[in-house]
Amino acid sequence: MALADIADKYSQGEIRLTVEQNVIFPNVNNTKVSELLQEPLFNIGHYFIPKTDKDFPLSRGLVSCTGSQFCGVALIETKNRAIELSKRLEEELKVVVEVSSSNSVQ
């Protein structure tokens, strides 16, 4: 199932993309949130979806540029490194980690 199919099923066909590289499905009925999070697309190992901000405070606020996988000016792969870093720090700290691989960070 693709993102568009999930949007059709849960958010009246609407998808929003953020500058932080997140996908938002607006207007999901509260009774359908658990079902949405169980969709196979979100549970095949390519995406890490924190279940609660208490259990995963860093990962819920994690921001990373696309890194060398999708950016011509990137020097390193950033997304997997950012996820791994946040998982390692998760139990001790309550901060937001932002990772960028280019020298154009403002």
C-alpha cells in the first residue's frame, strides 16, 4: 500500500509534507490511529515510528537532512546515523538532535 492509499483510507485522501521531511495524515479519526500505525508500510523496517514521546523522546523530534543518499552536496549518509544516535541517547537525554551533512546549515 502506498502513501496515497493510506491517505485515502485514513485522512480523506489528504497528505501534508513538512519542511522537516515528515509526512502528516490530517484529520485521522482518533479511533483509527492505532490501525494507521499498524499499516505494513510503516512496519517493514524502513521507517522508525516512535510509539510515544515518553518512550522515544529523541526520535519523536528527530530532524535530519536527506544526506548523501539523495543530496549532491551531502558529505555523509545522515538519516540512519541520526536514528542510531537518537536510539543510543534515548534513555538518558531529553533533547532534540538535528543532523546535517552539508555546509549550508543556517
